[in-house]
Amino acid sequence: MVQKYQSPVRVYKYPFELVMAAYEKRFPTCPLIPVFLGSDILQEYQSKDGSVHIVERSCKLNVDAPRLLKKIAGVEFVFFIQKNTLSWKERTLLIEAHNETFSSRILVNETCSYSVHPENEEWTCFEQSASLDIKSFFGFESTVEKIAMKQYTANIKRGKEVIEFYLNELVSQGIIHIPRWTPRASVRSPHQSLAGRNGYPCSPQSARMELSQTSMQRPCSGEPGNRSPGAELCSSDADKLEADYIERYLGQLTPMQESCLIQLRQWLQDTHKGKIPKDEHILRFLRARDFNIEKTREMLCQSLSWRKQYQVDYILQTWRPSPILEEYYAGGWHYHDRDGRPLYILRLGQMDTKGLLKALGEESILRHVLSINEEGQKKCEENTHQFGRPIRSWTCLVDLEGLNMRHLWRPGVKALLRIIEVVEANYPETLGRLLIVRAPRVFPVLWTLVSPFINENTRQKFVIYSGNNYQGPGGIADYLDKEIISDFLGGECVCNIPEGGLVPKTLYQSEDDAETADHIRLWTETIYHSACIYKGASHEIMVEIQEGESVITWDFDILRGDVVFSLFHSRRAPLARRRDLPLTACTTPASNNVQLIDKGWILGVDYSRMEAPLICREGESIQGSHVTRWPGFYILQWKMHSTMSITSMARVDEVLASLQGSSPKCKLLYYFEVLASEDFRGSMSSLESCSGFSQLSGVTNSSNKSQSGSLISR
């Protein structure tokens, strides 16, 4: 398995030329990096105008490995080949390195780059990526992998400290500015004609850089007052993360955790055009899966599709709790705990869960809980800015005084388990601490029913107090300031949370209303539809265009399997249309795979292809549009991706018989819309993922139209 590492952007608040002067001080050897024993120049080249300088070195390293392993390998030191390409004109340095020792058994490739900060030309950005592929190493592959990654990550932070050390040394010597390269100032070195070991012309170190104190003219832009607005973050278009930003808003992360965050963010940027989750949202899912990228990606993609399908991102704008909830739901936000986490208090023992469910139904309660979770995330962001440190989760205090057997009503427990399941899957690592106070004797029964459905990491955050133990030493005062402890818990702070109480039976839904509510759930209002695709059959949707200048837009997520998407046009109505057969996705295999294109039709004669077949992989989110040229019938088609020719149309009546009782192979979530051409430019709803909680990606789909007027984003 190939181990990969991607660093965040490290920013030096010094000009590029000064950073290069500090970088050169690392050679030929650097006492500040003990494992770096020295280097020899293999070949060197400098362009005639001095704008490009290329140096290739052999670097000698002393790897911190067990003596036994070194003896078995038969080597004491490891040699790397490093090639530096410095462009004074472009103000960039590209560093490429690979191992020379054991290259047939281990492949280590590293790429580093220095470049000018995109928003402040007086600052310098540094990025680093590496890969490690161990093919064989005398049966010690696992050990070598751990040693290599430990050694590598330990040196990452050290590398930045070394540059900063030499920068400070230059500043202490009065060298605070080095003029930029200009063609007029470029003079070819008299030593350039000397041949290097492998044919490259070379020049001495004195020709690489001149550090003249007479050139000191202006101060470093890192001083206050010289910072450009927004310079603390690199350009979002570049899809980069700055180390200072990570520490300020996301907290302390190990180098490998930083790498996982960046890799997953880049993958989402590639597959979910339009909008992607915020970094703190991605980080919660990574923590929930112990920074396993594959497991996190699966969990996160399922959650993103869930949010899109049920429009969860807009719940704070669209959801308004009913008067019954406002009066009888005994919960609300109340200041924050000692760590700055938002505090939510739930007086569960005083709440009539049975009455609320009978009066409102399970869907209303679930949606209200989701709105609380969304609001909690928003409050975490607000507290992060208020306290100047990352606040990633919130604290919940649950008061169980009054809890009795009526709370163990079976439908109520079932609804609670469903709520826990939804929250655990879509809001991981949002609960920082759960304080349970005044737990009665019946609580162990409830805990036995509920605890198996709660993640182990979440259970470890529970602090349970029975009776009045919460008031003594080691009580809730360890987590909450005395000034905010609510009055009903013996504190002095007046709490405006509803007291709950029994819901009058006159507010209960009738049996007919309850049955209707059970079948027509609140979330069936979603604009998205789901479809299952079986092998050999396609899922097709027809759009009739009566005017030539219209725009068909689509937005779909691949939840399972790989799918091929195509768009066709016909001037003839499909046979299914003429027979008034259903045209949208249903729940049965047969109706999910209705084929609208007649089996006797010939491609290129009876119908034509409007979009080239697009292979869509599992987890991807696809948005696109097509500007129609002619009126007629346009068919959106999704088929399972296979090695078979995608131009061949399987006959539906031949494949459906073999599908009875089979499980779906592919699943997708889709939405489409037809817009008038004059309205298209102002409507981006179908071109961007409908995730309002996200941040826009740097790629704008509307600029990528093909010659046919179509657009498909991946």
C-alpha cells in the first residue's frame, strides 16, 4: 500500500528572495537537522540571463532506525537525489527528491514548492507532498513503513523551524530586503562554462544570490500595517489550507491528520463541484473514523447525500417549531460551559414524550432535533470567533428528574432510537460532553435500551450523576461556571427553558390524522428522487421541450456503484409516453428500470446522442446542463457501468425477467429542471450542489460549456 502525505500551506511572512537566502544556508550541511549529514552537487545549470537555476544534489541521511535493521540491510546511511529548479523570474522553487538507496525495494518520492503568497506578494508559501511505497524489505515491510513515516513527519515541523532560524539570522545581520530579479541586472557567471559531472554547466555558490546590505530599502511586510486584507488565508481557488488557519480554527493536528484533511478536501473538490463542506465539518467525520480516509469518505458521502435529499442545510431558515413544541418541548440553549462550548439543557424528565409524539408525530420531533444540531454547529462557529480558539462541539445537560416508566413507552423509545441513529450518522463528534443529572432508579432500564445504539466514543463523553451528587465536589460546577447554573438545579441563574408538562389529549392527532402523517412524511417534500439501477436495465427520464431554446439542468449523486450517464434526443415520442406509462422512479425493480427508448429504434436514425457518455463513480456528485437546439423529447439515462459497449441498448423485456428478487446494483439520487434560456444565467440551483452549509469551490461550472452548449461538471 502506498502511504501519502500532503502538507497544509506554510506561510513565511517574508519576501520570496529572502526566504531563498535562508534556504541556501541549509547546504552543504545543516547542524540544525541532525539526520542531514551533508550533500554533494552532482550537476548544476544557470540560464544565460540568470532567471533559472537548477541544482541536483546527492544528500546523505542518517535514518533513525534500529541497529539490527541497519545490519540486516547492510547500510549505515541512506542517499537521496534532490533536484531544485529555481525560477527567479516566476519567483518559484520546485524541489523534487527520491531515494537512491534501496530504490528497487522502497520508493520514496517527495515534492516541495516555494511560491509567492497569492494575496500578499511579500509573503512566501511552502507546500510539501510525499509518497512511500514499500515493495519488499527482507520481511520488515511493516516496521520500515512505521519508521519511515515517523521519521518523515518528525522532520516536517523541524524543516519550517530551520528556515525561520536562518531568516531571523539574516534579519539580525541587517539583511531584510533582496532585490527581485530583472533582465537588466542579470549577468552570466564567468564560471557557467564549466561542465558539471553529467554535462550540466555549473556556477559557484557566489553566483546564486547576492546579499548586499546596500540593497536594504524597505521593511518586511510581515510587520503590522503591511498585511493585505484576507492574507491570513491562501486563495480558496487554489484549494489550500494554511497552517496558521488550521491551528486557529481547527485546533492542533498531527502532520498525518493535516494530510488526511487536505486529501479528503481535495477529493471532494474534484468530485463534488459547486460546494463542499467546511473544513471543520470534514474534520468531525475524520475524527469519527479515526482518520481512516476510505471509511470517512463513505460516511461523509452518505451524509452529504442525506443532507441534499432532505434539504437539511436550509432547516434553520425553513423550520419553525409549532406552538406545541414551543410550550411543551423542555429544552433550550443556555450560555456556555467552562471550555467555551455552547450549552444545551434538556429537561427530559419533565417532558411528555408520549404526548408530543401523539400530538405532532415522529417526523416533527426528528426535524426539531435536527434544527437543534444545526444551531449547535452555528453556535460553535460563533464561539470560535468569540474565544479565539477552536470550539468544535457543544455540551448537553440532561435533567432526568421526573423520569418514570411512562417515558419507556415503546413507540417513544423506538422514536428515540431512530433519532440517535440519524444524529450519530450525520453529526459525529459534535457532542463534547453530556452531563446527566438527577438520574432516577428507572434510568438503568432506559440506558440498557439506548446505549447499544450510541457510538463508543460518544459514550465516553457521558458524565452521570444520581440524586444530588451533581451539587457536591466533582459535580457540574467542574464543567459550568457557578453564575450560569440554572435555578432549578440549585443555581442562581434564571433559565427561560420551557418547563414541559403533560400535553393535553385534546391536542392529540386523530387516528386518521396519525395514519396519514405516517404515510405522508414531512420529508417527502424534497425535490430529489432516488432510483435503483439493475444490471442490463437503465433508468430513464423524459423531458418534452416545446421551444428550441431551453436549458435542461441536472444534479445527481451516485450513492452506490458506478453509473454511465447519457442524454438523448428524439423528435418522436417514446412508446412508453404514447401508452401513458410512468416516467419517474418507483420502488419496484420493474418500474425503476422503465426503458423509454423503443427497442426497435436505431441510434442515429430514430434518436441521437446529445451528450457524450459520462462515467460517474461511486461517491461523486454531478451537476450539468444542456442547451436544447430543437424541440422534441429529451431522455436522461443512467445505466450501470460495465465493460460492455455503452452504445448497445439492452432490451428491457429481456432483462427484467432475470431481475425478479435480485438486489439493486447501483443507486442514485437525482434532480432535474427545465429553464427558459433567458432565466438560465440567473439560476444556478441545478449547477451547484444544494448544500447551503458548505463553502463554494473555486471552480465555476458556467464557464465550461462545450461546443454543443452543454455542461457536465465532475
